[in-house]
Amino acid sequence: MSSPDPIAIIGGGPAGLMAAEVLAAAGHAVTVFDAKPTVGRKFLLAGKGGLNLTHSEPFEPFLGRFGARAAQIEPLLRGFEADTLRAWAAGLGVETFVGTSGRVFPKDLKAAPLLRAWLQRLRAAGVKFAMRHRWTGWAAETGVGALRFDTPAGERRLQPRATLLALGGASWPQLGSDGAWAPWLAARGVDIAPLRPANCGFDVGATAAHADGPGWSARFATEFAGQPVKPVALEAQGFAGRPGEFVITATGIEGSLVYAASSALREQIARDGQAMLHLDLLPQLSAERVLAEVRHPRGSRSLSSHLKSRLHLGPLKLGLLHELLTREQMLDPARLAAALKHLPLVLHAPRPVAEAISSAGGVRFEALTDGLMLRALPGVFVAGEMLDWEAPTGGYLLTACFASGRAAGLGLAGWLATP
């Protein structure tokens, strides 16, 4: 029989809710605390343009998306991989489909119906929810004392049987994930990797048209910010992706291709002070074809008109060439053709973590037991983006959050059952 004293789960995102489901199914009293008026704020925002639940690719390449932490993520995913997640969603009445990119979506593409059905099932299982409860650490100076919460009615303290933290990383702080927990855990001896932006945009360095940089020239930023560059391929140190697109911002670049390379670019900037990437503006054409077209006699036409006619370059790609190449490079056919297939772009800095889709860093796995309990704080478990892992967009992030929440819930239940 379970004790009437609840298990406290702090954070009502996918990891926290999945842990609540596991623990309630094991017969435990569970209360989910969240600082916001409702749970799943970031989950709902992620589904605004179509909820990408997971990815259909085979397990090994799926696991490889987690890079240096693949070995630690593997046992979590083995317990709740993509097909299991799809079956779980079906159990909530949400059928899924595989898109042309291999990404998996609910048939209606929406997050809200899944979240509503999930919360209904959790409440039916006895899970309670305490909203507008912002966790502010422990009452004790050391170790694990009573939990402290700021609430509309003032401070509340609670001494739970055990605690599971699923507070997210440091991206999208307006939705509740602000990383405030990091110094509280570090002060109690928990080993934490600094929280850094992941799946993020970058500011560009100096350009030929703006040598005083960093940043685009005012003319280029004014004309092209917000526009997508496509089709294009991106190559960086340690990264080579398939053709896709990215978006020009007022200060740099963002978008799917950039997010996929963000880990490699961020680490290069941290190591070298800047990162160099190369753009293939014409991935559908060979270098030989591009050179032949550039060298084709242009008569009285301007160079821009010539490139538009022979290579179908639009204003944005032409603008990039003028922004990043000198006049001498533009007028040299061989150098211009080479740049069209391998255009260098220097990145100065990642955008702040608050703007990123997700964050890297967090509680290192070395600070955890196999059941995701903090070694320094027995009875405190951790799941989701609080853990030191990162992955690209495409369903990998959500799958790992679900899987880690399940694993932490099982770990907590096992710990409570140990004499």
C-alpha cells in the first residue's frame, strides 16, 4: 500500500507527466507542481506548427542523433522508443502518421487533443496538480529539506516522500524553463554542465560588405531579414547536411539547417572564438556546370542579370554573394563559381539560450544513478531537458523527454520499494 504522503513532481512538461503516469500506475500518490497556470506550455507551443512527436528512422541512427551522450541515452530510449511512443499515443486515441521527412505527427497535427486526453487519464489515475507553484529550492541549508514554493497565497512548504525534478533547461524561459534550478543543485554538490543554447541561431561576423562587423550590412539586413535561403546545403567542421533551407535574421542566420549544425558550430566558437561554415547555393548543380554557366559570355548584361539568367539566382542569393565577396572575387569567374558552391560565412556567436529551441548542458549523468536519482541527494530524481544531453529537432527531443520521464519514474518507484 502506498503512503498518503505524495511524491512531488516539479515540472508539468512531457517528462514530468510521463513520470507521474508511471508512478500513479504503480499505486503511488503523486502531485505535479508547476509555476504556470496550466501544464504543458512548451509542449503546446512546440505543436503549434504541427506536433512532431518522434521520428521513424531505425533505432541506431536515431540514437546517433544524441552525439556524445548516446551511450547514456540508449537505455532510456530502449525502454520507450519511437514505436512505443506511437502506441502510447494511440492508447490516448491519437493516431499518428509518418511524414515525407520521416517525422511522426498526430493525424490532426495538433498537440492540444493529446494533452487533454493525457491529463484526463492522469486525473482518473489519481494524479493531482498544483498550479502556480514556483519551486524556489529547499528550506534546509544542506541536503534535502522541505520543498519551498512561491504561490499566490504566499510561501508553501512540503516534505514529500520523494521528489522528481523535470524543470526543463534554460530555453523559452517565458514558458517556465529558465534554468533557475542549476545553482540550487550545484550548491548541494550536484555536478552540472553549464546550460548553453542548442538548436539555435547565430550572429554572423564581419562580412566583405560590413568589414567593421560583426553583423550584416544595414542594407542587407533591412532587405532580407526574415527571408529563407533555399535550396542550399551547409557544411561546417564536423557537419555536412542534406540540402534544405535556413532563414536570414537581422543579425545572422537561423532555421532547420542551422539548428542541425548548431552543436558543432557552438563548440567551434567556444574553442576558436568563431566558426566558419560554407554554403552551397546551388546544390542541384555540379561545380563544373556552375563554372560553365558563369563563364558563358554575358554580352552587355550586368553580372547580376547574367547570374539570374544562367543560374536562376534570386535577389537573396545574389545579395549574399555581394555581402560576402569582394568586388574582385565577383568579377573573377573561377572564384565566383567556386564561391557559389562553397561560399564562406563566419559566425561570431550563438544567440542567447533564452532564444534557443532547446538547451545543452545540465545535470551530468555521472551525478546520477542508473535510475536517474541524484547521488548527492538521495530521494531526488531528474528527467527531461535538465539532463546533460542534446539532440536536433525532428522528434528526438520529445522522445528523449518522454523516455527519461518514464525511466525516472521507474527509478523512483524502485527506490521506494527498496527496504
